[in-house]
Amino acid sequence: MKTLADLLTRDLHGTRVLVRSDLNVPLDGTTITDDGRIRASVPTIRALTEAGARVIVCAHLGRPKGAPEARYSLAPVAARLGELLGRPVTFATDTVGESAQAAVRDASDGDVVLLENLRFNAGETAKTDEGRAEFAAALAALADVFVSDGFGVVHRKQASVFDVARLLPAYTGGLVQTEVDVLRRLTHDPARPYAVVLGGAKVSDKLGVIGNLLQTADRLLIGGGMAFTFLRAQGHEVGTSLLEADQVDAVKGYLDDAAARGVEIVLPVDVVAASAFSADAEHAVVAVDAIPADRMGLDIGPESSALFAAKLADCRTVFWNGPMGAFEMAPFAAGTKALADTLVEITAAGALTVIGGGDSAAAVRRLGFTDDQFGHISTGGGASLEYLEGSELPGLTVLDESSEEQT
């Protein structure tokens, strides 16, 4: 892949650079509740502006259905991006229409333009090459060069991720390069012991990555809602806890495979069981073999947190994806916080700790941790998992192809 560093060797004054960023941040109305992805996008944009480029940033927000929806406008993101850059950001009120064309035409060297939500155009997420072609061509017409810097979308074959990279000289942005470098360290001769911590709601979302990790990890720690399918596979009753009954047999197979490979699978030994999915629900810590029939597990318990900490204490590499419980509600946040505390400790001791984006990244920030307390916080939860699963990521493959064509 050709990199941002390669592009910066050129004189970029007068050059229009289209940057695909990942600015898909959570909003409460028009208030950004976690600006981590915007902050992560700043270094690449700043480097280009300082080199004299005319930077056109494009991104999506949420899941609009191919037409404008006010609640998904990137206008609040434009304001925050301008604050972080310390310079005005011109906001185009459409994607490739009159507003976008005028904003790009009027831009001077070092200026930044942010286009409106790409997914307001149905061509962005069309399933066929033909369906994306017209929109991709219109985006490419706005620029001279393309920089892919939205790691959270490189697993998507979308117009602004895949097709534009075929139409313009394409480069890997600093953020994507960093993400790929870190994930390669997890998949190519990681420092050992190497542990993976998986949480979140569903086993089915992570079956592929679990299967692949059994070939590389030394330990696999399972928490969150997905733990209950593993516990059922071991013969435990789980009350009204989240359970994917149709995955129990598959999980039994993974447990057997792990045992055959010598991979240690660590499950909770106690949970916080509640009468309802509510912060106000009656709850108590119970052993995993004593979950009441009318209770649901909403967090790992203190003994499980201590067990997980012990299993991670000597690790040199840790990847974590998915919270240990319903961290959004204070009574069920302790397990996730305890895990984050453990990772902070082993990071300080020299371990590589990688938080795989998504809810995990949101959780640690919400619980008061800062990004620099961990080795790396990914901006792409789904992309990180698919990379670790060994899947081909279209947004990365096309950059390799583009580089070959340019050489």
C-alpha cells in the first residue's frame, strides 16, 4: 500500500485530497457523546492541510436509508472537527451536489471541507458495482487524490471505501496504517502469553473470530451476554439470561477444539443476577451454577473479575472486544471497569493491550479511562474482528491493488 508518508513527499499545494474518515460518533440529539473517532481522524487531516492540500473529508453517520434524515446530519461533527483542528471547517449540505461542488471550488490551500453524510445517497451502500458507480464517480470528480483513513469501514464494499480507490490515486491514511500495524502484531507472532477477552451480547457475532483465535491465542476469556451460551454448553442453567440456544452445539465444538489445542477458555464463576434489565432492578451476586430461574445475568461478579485479572497478569499481548456486562447501568458496570483496570496495569508493565473499538471503546471512556492508558484503542470494532477472523477486507484489498497499478 502507498501511505500518507508517500503522499506527503509531494508538493500538495493546489491538490484536492478526498479523505474517507470514520466520523460515525454517538449523538444525543445534536450533542456528541464520544468524540474519539473525530479525534482519531485529526492527525491525517492536519498533516494534509499543513502540506497545503485542499482537504475534502467524507464520512457517514448512523444508518439512514439512502436519503437525507436530519438526525443523521454531520453538521455537529463539522463543528467539533473545526474545534479540534483549530481552523474553520466548511460544511457542504449535500454529498456531491451544488453545495459540495461550490465548497470544493471555493477552497484554498490548507482549507477543509466536510461533505454531508455519505449514506444520504443510496449509491454509497448499493450492493452491486453498477449501483455504486455513479456516486463513486461523482465523489472522485471532486478530488485529485484519495486517502483512506476510516478503518471502521474498510470491511465494507462501499462507494467511498472501495470504488473511489479504483478511480483516483489511492493512499493509506495514518489512522488505517496504525490500525493495520497493530492488528498484524496480534496475528503474526504475538508476544506471549497472548489472551483474548470477548464480551458483548451475542456469540453468533463472534463465532468466526473465536474459531480463528483458537489457532493463535493462548487464553480466551469470555464475559458479557455471550458467556451464558458457553455456560449452557457446559451444562449450567442460566435463568432468563441472554442465550442463543441455536449456538450451544457450535460452542460445545469450540470448547472441545480448545481443549484439543491446549487453549485455555476462561468463563465467569459468578455473575450479578437481576430481576429485570433495569438499573433499578433487584440484583445479587450468585455463582454460575446457582442462577435463579427468574433472574438474568447482567455482569460478571467480583470473583470472576479477580479470576480474569489473574489470567491476564502475566500476558504480554491482550485483545479485548465487548463489555463484561450492561455497563451503561451503574449496578452492572463493575466487571467492565475491573477488566479495564487490569489492562491499565499490564499496559504499564509493558504489555501490548488492544481494545477492539465499538462498545468496548465507549465503555472505557464512559468509565473515566483515557486512551493513553492502553496500548491501542481501535476505531473499528467490526473491522478489527473481521481482520482477526482472517476475512478479506475490501477497503484494504483495493488499496493494495491501487498501489500495484501506480507502480
